[in-house]
Amino acid sequence: MVLTAALATTGATVGVAHAASDAIGANLPLLTSPFWQAYNNYLPQYAKQLGLDMLAPVNSNGDPAQQITDINNLLNQGVKGIVTGPLDSAAISRALAAASAKQVPVVAVDVAPTQGKVAMVVRADNRAYGEKACEYIGDHVAAGKVVQIMGDLASVNGRDRSEAFRSCIKSRYPKLQVLEIPAAWKGDVAASALDSLLTANPDVKGIYMQAGGVYLSPTLQTLRRKHMLFPTGDAKHIVIVSNDGIPQEFDAIRKGEIDATVSQPADSYAKYGLWYMKETLAGKTFKPGPTDHGSTIVQLAPGILEDQLPAPLVTKANVDDKSLWGNSLK
């Protein structure tokens, strides 16, 4: 077996020592987030473990149109399967249709498509992300304004997290008022909008960041610049919950800058994304129900199954747990 492990590139794979028809292709949505950097680093490790030949991952750099082009390029090279992290849940259907026409299976990681055929979606329950953030903030903020820095609403992830947080606050914590920032997974957009929002609402009591990989640094920088960053335990502390589980979030929890994050399993996304591809290429099919790795397969829509992997809430109480992938990178 020849395993090609190289840095992901934009729009093209790196040269390989074997024909693409012997390999699977991997497509990354972006590499500007530490979460996706970690996922990218896990891919060659698990490909080797599973005995899979894999082309160097292709980075679509946050551009849904480029992602479709990248997947078509992989198909034209004759790959036998593709593992991708969709940027746009609807737009990815064009790439899925092209893969289906060539009888090339696709495993979607992190984001589910709204239509099209996939062998499996490997993802955590993103509604639970929003609900866990809501519960933590709601249990620690008696009343007042809380901010939700949302992801891209073209992605089912952004929609699931946003809707779950919003509805949970409304139904369970009526003394809290939600202010929303649509930031489309872009840190600069989040920082600019948060600065303006805090100027108009200096009495904000809580913040929910839907992606720590892109929102953590700009959020903390904005709070620091506006002299609003106080540690946990201080009466002026703004309760902050994030999503991702990257080492930077864990350090922020230890420092008392943020309170919690949901650990989105970058390692398991890579491992089981590739595992489902291997099983699919071997002719295996799947059905809803519990798995042997502590998760549950659910049917999202006809033809779309999702393996919902565990994603624990991380607080100061368990931030040093060595089983968390964010601690294994140190």
C-alpha cells in the first residue's frame, strides 16, 4: 500500500505514486480553523491504520462552488470513493449527483446534505450542541441579554445549532433575551458584529460561539479591547460557551476566560469517515440503530443515514480529561 500524506492544497491534489483509481479522495471544507487542521492531521493516521490508499486532501477554502469543482476533479481522476466535509448542505447535492452517476460512494463528515445519496453522514447531534450551550448559560445567567454567534445558515449545522439554542432559551429561560450575529463561520465578521453589538448592549451576560475554531480568538480579542473580559468568579464575567473542543478552548477554560465548550470529535470524524468508506467499498450497507462504538445511526431522510457520534460538554471540571482529543494534541 502507498499512502500519500501531504499538506492539503487548494483546488488540486498533490502528485501521488499510484493511480487515483487505486485510492480514495478526501475533500476539506477549509483549513483556517484549528478544528479542521486537527481533522486533516488525523486523516493519514487513520487511513494507514485502516489500510486505505488516500490521495492528499484537497482544501476548498470555504468556497462551496470550489468544493463542487474539487469533487468533480477527484471524480475525473478516477478515485474509488470520496470523504468530504460539505460547506453548503444544499449545494453539495450537485457533487453527490456527479459521484452517484459514476457509482463512486461518498461519506459526508461534520455536515449532512439536505438531498443526494451518501453512504453515511458521520456527525454529532448538532441540535444537542445548541441545547447544551443553552442549558449551561441558562443555568448560570439569571436574567438579561445573551449573544448567539451563529455559523453559516446554508449549513445544516448552523441551522441546527441556532434553532436549538433559540428555542431552548425561549421555552426554558424566559428571562433571557437572545441577540444574534450571523457570522457564516468567519472570524472577522464575528468580531466586527460583536464589537457593534456590545457597544449598543454593554449589559450582555452570556455568549454562545458556534465554532471556537474561528470565533474564539476574535471574540476574546473584542472583549479584551472593550475591557469586558473578566475571569470566571468575577461579578462582571460574561458566561461564554463554545463548540469544537480545540486545545485553545481548553486553555481558555483553564484561564477562566470562557466557561465551557462542546468537544466535537475531530479524531472520530476522521476515523469513522474513513471506516465507513472502507466498509462501503467492501459492499457493506447500514441501517438505523446503535453501533459498536458508542453512537447511534439515525435516518435523516430517505437515503441519508447519520452516525451521531458522542460530543461531551467540557468545563473546568473535566477539561484535563486525557480522553478528549483536544488534550491529545499537546
